[in-house]
Amino acid sequence: MTHVSTSELLEACGGELLRPAERSVSAGLTTDSRCITDGCLFIALTGERFDGNRFAAEATRRGAAAVIISHLCGEAGSPEQDFAPGAAVILVRDTLAALQALARWWRGQLDPIRVIGLTGSSGKTSTKDMCAAVLSQKYRTVATKGNLNNHIGVPLSILGTEKGTEVAVWEMGMNHAGELAPLCAMTQPHIGIITTIGSAHMEYLGSREAIAHEKCTVARSLPSDGYMIYPTGDDFADLIASETRAHPLPVGRHDSAVRALNLRSSAHGSRYTLHIDELGEIDIALPVPGAHMVSNSLLAAAAGWKLGCSLEQIAAGLSSTTLTRGRLACREIDGYTVIDDSYNANPESMKAALETVAALRGPKRRIAVLGKMGELGESGIAAHADMGWCAAGLGYAAVVVVGPECPETLALCSAAAERIPALLVQTPAEAAAALRQLMQPGDALLFKGSRSAGMERSMYELFPGLKD
């Protein structure tokens, strides 16, 4: 967001102008006072443990052209006393609401941009990365950075998009009912993608049916000339198709318009023949392993097709995909195969990762290093026990569960221990010590758990070279 005047800020988010500006916002927006650049806009968000208003005056002294605040923090409550000369100061009731309103306004300034709105219980970020890789072969493309997919991250993604961008791939996450609707109102997608409808966030939504209804918010938000892309094999595929006025575009089945043929897998990726109706067929070398990643790539290929990419551009994009860190990254180090899938986990993605590593050719043995899966509610104990049985059934040599004692991880251990060695440890250092006793050169080690489990810490404790 650049070249925005004070009057435009007031038009977009309302509020009271305490001090006018002598210049426009010329260097984007930040909510982090440590990231102030000359000419930027600073929005003072607040939370349970922080109050950005405390840093607003300092932001102007460091070069911010304007600040949006919800209250004054000066010694005498005087803007003249605290804020640098020339900086606009806008007072609003709710700075988060102002951020979101500003994003909705800026989204309108970006037209005729084409937007892909992407959600799902798992695979969102990987599919987003693949979509961006494909579409950047033809268009000036932006995508959500990392995992900025919530009520703060989505507006920041929109406001970080420059005019002249042709395609945006914006990821949208949720864990409570009603959270996707305002994100769809901000992004205004033309193409929707639902990667999966699983059991993530069961704690807050109660059932997969409720999760499906919330995910279908994206389907309901699309225009009649848009496309709703989803995997044919999803349990709620028919619901997704019925919930949208856009053109349904299921992918993956043998009779789907977009499908994979002649699939061959290895430790470092998959090869297959991509078939797209009306375009033909082309060989794909996908640089990430796993059948679920092939499914994600088909979603991206469908988006590329409907936005006018050629087969060659789609193939080039998929073959050059670089996934966000912590998504099934496979590295050979010190004689071991290390699979970093540590960024997050739910029952579907955990099972997919276990199956992917089990299918690798080459490793002598496989060891799963797992953390708990969050937000599962009453289904958590059974879900973790299922993962223990899954590892045992797939022939893993051992399971190491990392984290403080809790019913979920203990259940995973007790389930797996009936058939394979299983250890419960409390800290990353304890995990590394246990693994040093278990590991043998040639083994494959999978690290996976929910974000709160911090599984990368266990991996780095054992393999510090992977931090680079």
C-alpha cells in the first residue's frame, strides 16, 4: 500500500483526525513498531499482553507518515507533545477493525486483480506455494507470506500487495465458526480452493459437518463466473459443489478434468503425467514427496488452467515449487534421511506424513518423532491413539513422543507400544538423547506435530546444521 493520503485513510477506516499529515503514506504499512520505515503507516493493534498505542509516538519519530491509534498514551494525553511534527494521527475506536476496513478498501484499489481464495483443514500453505509457483510463470503474482492467514494476517497480505499485481493467492484459515466470512469479504476471490475437510479444530466446531459448513464459506463467496476447485475424493465433495454458484471443478479422480497418471514416487518427490481436459498431457516432476502433495499440485494446476496458463507453464511452475519451511522437507544429513514436517499437524496431515515416509525407498528403518495435535477436543485421545497404531501398522521401527505429559501423547505411546518401541520424553534435549540411542545410520526420521509442540526444536537439537 503506497501513495495513500490522509483523506483516503479516513475514507477507508473512519475515525477522528487529531493531526493532519504533511505527506502521504509512501512505504506500506506495519503493525510492528520495530519495523518502521520512513513514510510508512503504523497501526497500533492491541492484545491481552501488548498495546501498540504505547509505541505510536515513537513510530512517528522514526519516520512513520501516519499512525492509527485507539487511545493516547502521552504523559498529558497531548498529541502535540508526543508525536513528531508532520505525522498524521488518526484516532479510531478499534484499530483491528480499522486494519480490516483499510484492507477492504485497498482490495478495491487493486482491481482488475484476479484472486484465489484458499482454505482447508490441511495442505493450505503447500497448495498456496504451488499455485504461486504456477501462476508466476505468466503473471505478476503475490501470495500469502508464510502462514499469515488469520484475521490479522489476511488484511496485512492484502495491504502488502502493490497496484499492478495481476494475480493474488491468499490463504485463509479459521478455527471457530464465522471466521471465514469476513476474510472472504476482504479478499473477494474469483477462484476458490478447498484442499481438504478434515477434523482439525474439532474442539471448537464439534463435528466434521460443522467444519465443512465453515469451509464452504469460500464456495459461497464466489461469483457465478468463478471456479470452485476441490479434490474429488473429499468426503464433502458433493456439499462443496452444492454450496457454490461458481463452476464446480473437482480434480483427482480418473474421470476428472484434471488428474494425475502414471504416478512414481521417491524420497525427494513424485513424477506423474498431468492430464488436463482441453490442454492435453505433460510430464510433471514435483520436488516434494507424498500422494497428498500430488493432490495439492492438481489443485494448483486447475487454478493455472482456469487463469489461462499453458501446460508448459503449469509444469514449469510445479517443478520449481519451493514449499514454506517445515512442510515435508527431505534432507540427507550425517547418513540419515531427515523429514521436516514440523510446522503443524492434524489427524489427516499426520497420517499422510507417516504414510509418505513409510513409502520412501532407501532408508533401512523409519522413526517417527511426534508432538501432540492441538484443537481436537474430546476426539483428541482417540485421534492420537490412531496415530500410534498407524505408525505401528506402517512398520516404523520406533516412535518418540515429545512434550509435557498429557492424555493425548500418552495415548499415542501406549497404542504404539504394543507393537513397536515407544518413548515419551519431556524436552527437545531428552528427545535428542533418546534418538541417539535408537538411531542407526541409514534411518529416516520424521519430525511432526502441531505448531505449539515446536517439533523443530527437537530436530535442531539433534541436527543443528538444519537451522541454516
